[in-house]
Amino acid sequence: MWGQNLRPICDADRSAQSEPVIFNMTYDSISQSGIILFWATDSPADSKVWWMKSDSNYQPLIFTDSIYLSEAVKNHVVPVGNLQPATIFRFRITSGNSEGMAADTGYFITQSTSSTRKYQATCHYLMSFI
């Protein structure tokens, strides 16, 4: 009968497939010129990050810069530097091994130059006379 050999793939079958799965993607240490991207994979894989200035005109995505780390790890930490301040960036991360590759995308904003200036508060007091 047609379709007789079809069956759903469940979590138990996942062990037979070993391409990585990306989860817990986040970033930290945002500065005017850099950021650190973090993510995890369920199996050891390499790390690659592409980034570009975000384009609000819906132009084709052309990532202009990238970083590649060939070490196969489960916890990925990739610092990205030489960025422009106060800029929205689109990024794409990938992790791959001999069985395949996984990808995810997101956005981040670098700090503006004014966010690191020191300001002195000046207090003015109002006095009322009765």
C-alpha cells in the first residue's frame, strides 16, 4: 500500500541525525565598536558569523564581513569588532559539521558615542515664601 513505510520522525530518531541544532542565541558586551555573539548547538560544530548594516529599503541581503572559527564546539562565543557606533546591524550565524549546517539570524545595535559621555547633573531648588 502507498505510504506504508512513512512514519513521523520523533525525538528518539534525532540521535540518528547529527547535523547541529542552534539554540540559546544571544549577545552581550555591546559597545560603540563591537559585540560578542553567543549560541549553543546540540552537537560539536564550527562557528561562523556574517554581518552587515541593516538596510531599510528591502535590498537583497549581502553580508559584507564575516568571522570563521573552525574549532568544533557546543558553546559558541564569537566577538565581532570594528563596527560603527549607533548602527543597526543584521547578522547571520551558522554552525556546521560533516552531517550538515544550521543557521539563524538577528539584529543588534551598537552604542552611540553619546552613551559613554559623563554628564554632571545640576540641581535647582525652588523656594517658596509664605
